[in-house]
Amino acid sequence: MSKRVFLIVLDSCGVGEMPDAYDFGDRNCNTLKRISSSSYFTCENTSKLGIGNIDGCDYLPKEKNPTAAVGRLAEMSRGKDTTIGHWEIAGVFSNKPLPTFPNGFPKEIIEEFSKQTGKGVICNKPYSGTEVIKDYGDEHIKTGDLIVYTSADSVFQIAAHEDIVSVETLYEYCRIAREILCGEYSVGRVIARPFTTVNGKYERTPNRHDFSLKPPKETMLDAISKSGKTVYAIGKIYDIFAGCGITEHIFTHSNSEGMQKALEALNKDFEGLCFVNLVDFDMLYGHRQDIDGYAKAFTEFDNWLPSFINNMKQNDILIITADHGCDPGDESTDHSREYVPIIIYGKNIKPVNLGTMPTYADISATVTDYLGVPFETVGKSHLKEILR
């Protein structure tokens, strides 16, 4: 019977600050603990799996007879962003953070971008994505200039009204920026941020698209696909890995759609990896400091879990994790340097506690080991510990 791994990333759902969090500008951050204080938070099904048994998660109910193997992972790489987090999950260690631009992008970058697009640039500084269109939207519509901004992450973001710049044209501008941003300016992602007008106010549309830096070396996705097996990407996984190692993909516009596509993937005939990212946790709630919204999103996932688990096949494995933190109640709207959870469930999985592990890359080592795919990584496989 075919072996399949379903790897679901709850984007930004960290489980407590790492010892070096202060070096990254973070303090008093614990994403899961923060949202667990909300009256909208429930974790009935993740608790049965054993989420409350994870190191440091004593604020959640402890399960005497958990059904899954659990633990928490430290980030070895020097970063706390989506790109580096996912790369490490996939087995690639990054010894230095991707470049950030707290004072905006250098003059030579902006001038070259304007030259190649034929468009002026406004803003060019760190900004909230919802605030930047509020503050610069009118000027953009009046002049046609592009709103370029960044954040604490390694991103070059371009916002444009869909009535002024078509979505496909905006994507082309992003491809131009991606080519320009190389060498010391190699940001993790160039992001298209289209918006429109709804009831007299500017609102972002679901047509966001990320143009990512290619991973610096082969990931588990490359190893799995080269072995002839499937790598099916759901959500922004394709963007994060710039398509590398992915055999099939589908974009989604919400957590709900991502969960539905994951459920549908159970009925697909394949052997290999189904890699899912649920981005709403981070994009809609973490960055916007919305504790209740984040809690509701976690509850939605928790309520959905049984529908997935009950349809898993004998040799299917489900892995639930995260890529960094984004505490919606700390002092910052940025990502937070946190441990991430790992929950491993399957009919052939023993409910052991793996404790605290030194790198996210243990996921890639375990996945490739299970699928019988050769792959060199800094991570360690825990297959012998968890397999019945």
C-alpha cells in the first residue's frame, strides 16, 4: 500500500519564545498560549492528539492517553520568517537571515525598478499592508505610481488598485523586481498586493501572489520528486519554494479552502508528500494583532481535524507543525522567534513524546525516511521512535 505524508503548516502558530528570542527583538511571545486565553479558543481534538503534552504547553489540557506522537522544534536557522522556516522544515539550514530594509530600499534599487516598469514609486518604507493602502491609495490612483513597501520580514511588496493596474501586469512588475533583487538585495519574497474599493474604502483582494527566492540547495521536495513520487503543494507552498521539487499544486484563498483541498487530497491516488500551508493564522490575525480572530481560526482547524483523520488510510501519516510565531498580543506586529509544535498521527504511529528537538529539519529527515527517499540534512529522523 502506498505511503503518504500529509504535512500541514499552521502558519505562525508558535508555542513559546526560544532562548535567543531577545536577539531577534522579541520578548514575552507565545502565540498558542496567547490565543488560548480567548473565549473563542477550543482545542478538543488537538488535545486528544496530545498538544497539551508538548513541552511548555502546560496551559492546555494534558492528555493521559494521547493518540499522536508530539514534541516541539527549535529553529536552527538565523531567521523567523516564512521562507527560512519552510526551508528548514524541508531540510535546508540558513546560517544568516535574509536581508531586511528597515529604512526602505536603496535608491539604486528603486530607480532600476522604475526604469524597467516605467512607473514611479511611492512610500518605500516598512508599513502595515492595510494601512499603506489607506494612506497612499489616493495618491496611487491619482498618479499611477506603484506603492512599494516592506516589513520586518525580508519582503519587497507592491500594492496596486486592480482598476489602475491589472493583476497580471502587477505580477509582471513583481517578476521584474524579483530579477533586480539579487546578491546582497536577495529578499525572501516579492509579493503582489492588489487591492480594490469596497463601499468607499480600500480593501486587499485575494489575488496576492508571492515570488520567492529559490532555495539555496535541494530540499526534501526535490528529493521526493526526483525519486518519482508526488509532491502535491496546497496553498502558498508553491510560491515559498519557487516551484522547486513540486509535481502538482493548487493555490488557495483561505484556511477553509486549504483544509477542503487537503481533505480532497485524501482521495487522490499518489505516493509521496502533500504539503499544505494555512496562511490565514499569520496574514489575517497574527500580523493584525487579532487574538480572537486567531483563536477562531484555530478552533475552525480543530473542529475540522476529525473529518480528515477519519478518512486517512492505513499507511497515511499526518504531521501538524508551524514555521515561526506571530504572537497577536505581544508588543509587535511582526513574526516572533518561537519553538513550533509537531504532532504526528497515523494508524501506525506510537503516541510518544519526543520532547524538544534542535531543528525544524527533523521533519524532513523523518518524512524522507518514511518514504524511503535518500536525503542529506542537518535533521534527524525519528521514524524508529514513532513507528509501531
